[in-house]
Amino acid sequence: MNEEIAAFLVGTETTVLEAMRQLEDTAQKILFVVEEDGSLVGSLTDGDIRRWILAGGDLQDPIENVSFKDPYRAKKGYDLASVRKLMLEKTIGCVPVVDQRGRLVDLLFWERVFTDGSEHKPPKPIHLPVVIMAGGKGTRLDPFTRVLPKPLIPLGDKTVIERIIDSFLRYGVSVFYLSVNNKSRIIKSYFEELNPSYGVTYIEEDSPLGTAGSLRYLCDSLGGSLIVTNCDIILDTDYSELVEFHQRSANDITIVGSLKNYRIPYGICEIAEGGELVRITEKPEYNFLVNTGMYVLRAESLRLIPEGELFHMTDLIDRMKETGGRVAVFPVSDKAWLDTGEWAEYRKALKHFEADE
């Protein structure tokens, strides 16, 4: 088996956390679980891991417990036309090929099956409006932001806000709202010069209204749901899955949370009253879901925001829970979240886009 295929394979005893890290390094975002003899056990996507996390599953459990046990597979000597037809109908990105004994011998990725370039795996459109909170001062990026507003900080040959917008365009999003305050005239001039094909509407803040206050102005103009994102984050995730999760779960607010894993490189002492040692735990690992700053909101929830007051998204979340609304978290991996809002993370994001160009 060649190295290219081996990169997409994991053993049955691989832990969920180990598989997550391997999955993050694959451009195709899929792995296949195999026995020692190469027999195909199942497939694994970030959606499978997300469902495991939401169900309270342990990240140290073997991946065999998490994987999808019955992925579509082609038999050696397959009919290419039949594989193409199924991949188009089901929007399957990769089909494993097995021999007569069920051992995985090849992988048929979308790009390989449709070699003439006439077909591309289409993302599912979401057609929701996107609100980008672009009114902050960006003090963590000083001194850049003494000159430029934070949304216009460059990432490669584009600005941060263009990178954010580009990530939504492929999902059919064509309506964008920019909540602006600090250096708003520079932002408007930039987009006037850019003359984009999509629509941009500005929400003017006369004074800073926090991370949610300006959304109140959209109460009477939006129905259904909307996506809200900070202007300093870029997510590499399937937005259609995010919206489907929000709608299927009947959430009022869905928070996109990034899974962060921290390993303490020391033995941790747990003590009882008086200093008596209970136990030492060697190099423990802790996993947290961190708020990325992207949300899907039911438009009706905007009515909980007071008019003309400083109000943060955390305030809206608290108020929603107090009134009995449903707030849930959509987990994404650590590498799926690029935070450009402070220097160390901005440099990582810059290297990421430089490597892609």
C-alpha cells in the first residue's frame, strides 16, 4: 500500500484524540479505520467526532467506537460510471476500494474520479445572511491598528475580512452586514473601491455597543436565522453542517466551539485538608471547548438585546438561557480555527495563508 493511502488509515485501537490530530492533517477530511490485516472497519469524519463529543464521549476511547461502520465501498474491478453516479447523488467525497477479502486496497477521491475537471464536489448552500462584527479597535494588534482598522489587516494578498467573506461565498451567501464603528470610513472606502459582487450593508454604531448590541438594529429586517462572526476569526469547517445542526436541534443560539487540548508536563499533586497527599497524576491532559466568536442565531432572539446599550454576546447567551431558550455548541477541531486578533495567532494565520499561495 502506498504512502498516500496510508496517510488516510487508522488502526482500530487509535484513540479519538489521536485520530482527530491525524484528520486535521488531511486535506480530504476523512479517515478509514482498518484492522491489522487491512480489513476495512469503517470511515471517520469530523462530523462523527463531533457527534461523539456532543454525546459526552471520552477522547481517549478507541476510534472503532466512533467510526461509521457501513461506508459505501467499491469492489476491486468496480464500474467507474456507477461510482461516479453514486458520488454525485450522495455527494460522497471518497469511496474506498476493497478486495474479495474486504481489505482496503485503494481510495477513490472526488478529484480522481472526475479527472476531466467538469465536476466539483459542491458544498450545500446555506443562503443565510452573515453579520461581521467589525467595529472594535483591535488593541491587541497595536500598532497596526493605529493606522488600519482590524478588519483590513492583511493576510497574504487579501484582508482579514475578505478572507472571512470568501469562506462564505462558496456556500451561496450573498448578503453581508458589517457592524462598524472604529475607523468606519476607511472600511467603507475600501469596499467602495473593491466593488464586490456580493451585497454589503453597514450597521452604524454611534458609540461602541459591544459584541452584540448593534444586532438589535436588524430585528425588523431579518427572519429565520443568521450567522454572526467576529472580524478576527477564520474557520475551516463545513458551514452547511453548522446550519443543519442549528436547525435540526431547534437551537435559539448555536456557539461554534473549538476543542483545545492541554497537556501538563508535570506530575499534578492532589492534596486533602492539611496538605496530605491524595494522589499524583502524571502529565494529565485536559480538553476544553473554547468559544471561537462565531454563532448561528434565530432572528427572533435579537429582540432580547436592549436598544442603544453596550451588550455582549455573552449577555445575550445568558439572557436566552434565563428565558428558557436553547443554547448549544457546535464543536470544531483546534486547527479549524484561525484567530487573527492577537500577534502570536496572527503570525500562525499568516504562515497558513502564505503556505497556500
